[in-house]
Amino acid sequence: MTAKEKAIEIRDRMYKCPYVQEEEAKRCALVAVDIILSDLVYVIGFDTPTYNFYEDVKKELIIL
């Protein structure tokens, strides 16, 4: 799965919540990715393939 595909998947999952508009779903997805990134720092550290992947996911969410 590419970073763009993952960004779309996370955003779409947030969009399925009742009463959530598309822009709100995007903001919620960004918060979720930020949480993932902060947790990854404690578990595996910076500059790992997984951390870098979620950094790319965050970038893709911003440009969606």
C-alpha cells in the first residue's frame, strides 16, 4: 500500500462517522497520524521505514 492509498483509507474511515464533513474527516485523519507518529517514536524511534511511511502519509493527507 502506498502512502497516498493509506492517507485516503484513514480519511475515508473518519468520513464514515455520522455528521462528519470531508474537511473534518481530513483533520481527524491528521490527528490520528500524529498520534501514530508520536507512538512510533517511543516504540521504534525516528528514521525507520515505518516512521518515514507515516510521515509520507501525513504529507499526502495535507495535499488531499
